[in-house]
Amino acid sequence: MDIGERISGRYKIIKKIGSGGMANVYLAEDLILEREVAVKMMSLNFQEDEEKDNLRRFQREALSTTELNHPNIVNIYDVGEGARPYIVMEHVAGTDLKKYIQENHPIPYSKVIKIMSQILSGISYAHANGIIHRDIKPHNILIDNEGTVKITDFGIAVALSQNSITQTNSILGSVQYISPEQARGNLVTKQSDIYSLGIVLYEMLTGVVPFEGESAVSVALKHFQAPIPSLREFDSRIPQPLENIVLKATAKEPKNRYGSVSEMQADLETSLDPNRRDEPIFIPADVNEEDTLVMKEPLIAVEKDNVDDMATAVISDQPLTPTPKKEEEKKKRHWWLLIFPVILLAIFIFWLLGRPQEVEIPEELVGLTFDEAVELLVENDLVLGETLERPNEDVEAGMVYQTSPGVGGTVREGSEVDLYVSLGEEPYTLEDYTGENYEEVRAKLTELGFTVESETTYDDTVPAGLIIEQDIDPDEEVKISETTINFIVSDGQKPIELIDFEGYTHPGVKAIADLNGLKLEVAEESSEEIPAGLLISQSPEAGETVYAGDTISVVFSTGPEEIELIDFTEDITIPFQERTVEEPVEGEEGDEGTETPTPPPAQTNGVEIFIGDYNHELDGEPVHTFRMLHSMGYTLKFTVEEGKTATYRIDIDGETVITEVVRP
């Protein structure tokens, strides 16, 4: 896969992050969910019908692992079927356990237990859900940057379980961890996973695997012939309980191993307890019998035509001891027992030499024309399989852009290779997307391979998230790989932060409301403090958010409240105040020789009238001032507010003679 290439139009390859004999792993971007994922693209060389059944079995098994949901198991997001199956899983940013051991050995025992406990937790969960991993090894155990363990590659080993370990060199990375029964091609059980877990724990404690050899066969033979090398001889500091866990997990007979992964986990978590310090070494029940490899009589007669069966017999653990007979019969056949291993070895060598040779699928196939690619297949002793013509925007029509199995892979001579031939890029007719949900349109077009961009704007008529415009007209034909579609997307109505209208007049507020599309509800009331025409209050308050079409309420001042005045009159009588003159006045002398008083001259009263009403203060200046010679009637005029009274006061010659309250 090339960088930038898309799988199923959805997963865009970023870079290659891993490879093996059976598959390559790529870091990719999920263009629909906009997240990084890991894509494992299988490069299978199953050609015969039986092997294709195994491929379908792998696909079913891979699908079943999508049901596993555990913090220590890599999540499977998607499974692709067809000529080139793939698995999409979560991307774990970190390293695998193999590299971790190489870079961090020796690992503190507490750290070993912490990592191993997470591995056991994930495998225990898988077993509880009916899934046996079958290919447990440090390469398939990931550790993220936070130290969380993630187990991967569930289901892949089942596709290999019925193939001989000598099928390809790709199995060499796993044979160091497989159980004896798995190496022999026998039924694989949960105890087989426990054996592999024991080998992983051995490697974490020592930094090396227990068995190495020249070939996969020699390593497999050691798994069911040789005892596990002593950990404490390797490093005497390793606690005996930890060695015992490895010995019990890797017992040759499954019945001598832990009954379950959870049992192994419980044993591991107490392995450093002080009360287990003097624990004796673990010895399987029948360890002495398991170390013997002898021939069984039924295999002595070399009558089978299938040399594969004979090759399997080489690594069989079935006892090959002669059937008990009379002593003389044993002696007669003793020479045959001596020569049989030589014959068997010769047959095995013949089988190995007679197998089809393995060839590498030429990388030059990609980029050739179809005819050139077929010619190159023939030159490399390969056979054309299916010709799969597909549109491909990145490759010129008629050119080979992919093979199955993939280029660089190793297959047997005479194997079929499928060629993917480009039809070029077909034009795509665009639709009218205005008014549609942008995210839905973006996901759809991105999956097709378009580059989609957008900008947003406020719009009072188009709801938020809907497309307002597109820069390419509907019904226009475009090439997907060369086209970037730009959309203008509505952000909905523009929010308006209401200002403070204090000091504004009615025309000023209306102008601002009209400019922003706001409706205005106006009221008036009198105010002693706010001058007429200016704003008294507003709702919503200043600083709140409104939108075009919303209504704001405002109240303006009419100034002080108008007072209703009442004019009325009051008729009064002002009494005259008589005054006596005490000073004598010259007159004629009487009979008795005294003077006779002269009548006083005519007198006047000085009158001052004070009024207390709307227009006058009672203690202020007099409203009326005059002099009178006698009592007299007088009409007073008053102005009062409705419901109120007036007061008047009359002073004569400076003395108050009348104070009255009057009302209309």
C-alpha cells in the first residue's frame, strides 16, 4: 500500500508501521470518524480450496473478536473481506513487548508482574468468551505510552493452525512460543495459550526465549522433548515462586498446567509474598516419562503414500515403542528398529527437497500494463489468477496497481496471483447539496475520495449546520481525486448583544432595532427624574443576547406627571376693628372747670390677606393689602390640586384675626 492510498474509500494510509510474513500493518486515518487507526492488510498465499476455507474461517474468527471489549485487548473496528482481507483496529501509540524487553531488560520483578497480570487479564476475558488466541508472543502484545497492555492479533493463528510449521519461514517468529500439542498439529485448547504465556513470562524474566534452533522443526522438537531451562541457573536472584509459575505453565502435558488463566494470574500476584520465599521447585507429575521419545510400532511399516504424514511423524510425541511380543520376535526385528530412523529421515529429506520452491512476488508487477505483468508472472513461475478491473483515480487505465498476494510476499512456485487493473478514474456527477446537513454530506463525499472544505457564516433564514452554497454547480462532472469541494455552511442567526439604551430617545432606539432586525415594543410613563423623551427602562437588559426577529420592550419618560388644578372662590367677611384714642384732645371748658373730650376722628383698619394654595405660600407675602373703614365682604380666589385644600389668613393692623381652611 502506498502513502495516501485509501482502503474501501475510507481509510487513508499514513505510513507503514509494521510487517510480517503474513501481513503488513499501516497507520491510517479514518476519514469518516476522523481518528487514527491501525490497518492490518493480509497477504495470504492460500491457493487450494481447503486453504480458501481456512481464509474464510479466519475472516469469521476476526469478526468474532469484534465482540471482545476489554481494556487489555485491542479494539477491532472493522473487518474487510474479499480478495485482500484486512482488519481495522485501534492504534496503540507505544511499543510491543518484544522491543520493550530488549530495551529494558532486566525488568524489575514488580514491573514484570504488573505487565504479565494485564496480559493474563485480557487472555482470561477472551477465554471466557470462547476465544483462544493461539499465537501469544511478545510481538502481539503492545504497551502504550501510559503502560497499559493491549493484546492484538486475535484470530489470525486459527488460520494457520492446520498448516505444517514448515509451510513457510513466516512461522519462525511464533514457533518459539507454541505449545507442544500446537507444534504437533493436535487440538489447541486454552492450556495451549497458558503454555505460550509461560514462555512469554520466561522471556520477560531472562531476556531470552528458552529454545533456539536451526529451523522451526528443531525448535518444535525441543518444546515437547526438552525441559524448560532453569531460570534460577540463569539468574539465581529470580524468586522460586516466579520460576514455579513458568514451570507449571509450560508443563509438557496440558493436564499438569494451570486449569485456567485466572488461576495462573492469582498465583502470579502472590509470587513475591514473603511467606512463599521458601517454596519448593515445581515438578510435574510425570516429568520423567515425558522426556522419552521412542518409536511406536504402527509407524514402523512404511506403507503410507503421503510423505507429509511421514514428516509429521518425525515430530510426533506418540510413544514409538514396539508392541510387547515374545523375546525371540523382538530379537528378530531388532535390526529393523535400528535402520528405521535412517529410512524415516531419508523420506523426510525427500519430502523437503520435493516440495515446490518458494518464489517472491516481483515488486515490478505494480506499474506494468496487464500484458507485461502476465509475462513477468510466467517468468517467475507464477500463474495468473483473477483479473480484477477497478476504477482507480491514482493509476492510469490499463495499469496494474495491486496484486493478491501482495508484491514482496513469498509463495510457492505455480501459485496464482490476482492482478488488480485500473480502469482509471470515472467522472462523478455532483448533486445539489444546498439545504442539506454539512456533516452528512462531508462524510459521504470524503468516503468517495473528495477533499471537502468549508467556511461558516451567519444566516437568518438557514438553520445552523445546513449548507448555504457550494462552489461547484450541481450536475457538473468532476474527477474525484482532483476535486476539492468548498461549502458555505450556516452558523444560524447572528447573536446580538443588546447595548445599554440609557440616554437614548425613541428615534435612536428604533434606528438600532431596525438595523438589527429587532421588533420594538414602546411604552411611556411620567418621571420626576428622567427628562421627557429619554429612556427609563429596557427589557432584555443590556448585555443579554437576542436574535433578529426578537422583540425588545422599552419605556420612555413623559417628564413629570401633569397635575389637575381646580380654581374656586370663597366669599368672606372681614370685620372692622374699632380703635380707642387715649390721647386728650383740646376742647371747651365745662361747668366744673374740666375739658370735654372731643370724638375721635374716623379710623381705618390696615388689612393683609395671606393665601396658601397651589400658587401661594401661606407664610409668604400677602396676596391682598388694603385699608378699610368698616367691615366689608371680600371674595378670595384659590387654585388647588384635585383633592387638596387651601388656607387663608387675615391680619388686621398686624394681628391675625382669621385663619381658615377652605376646599373647593
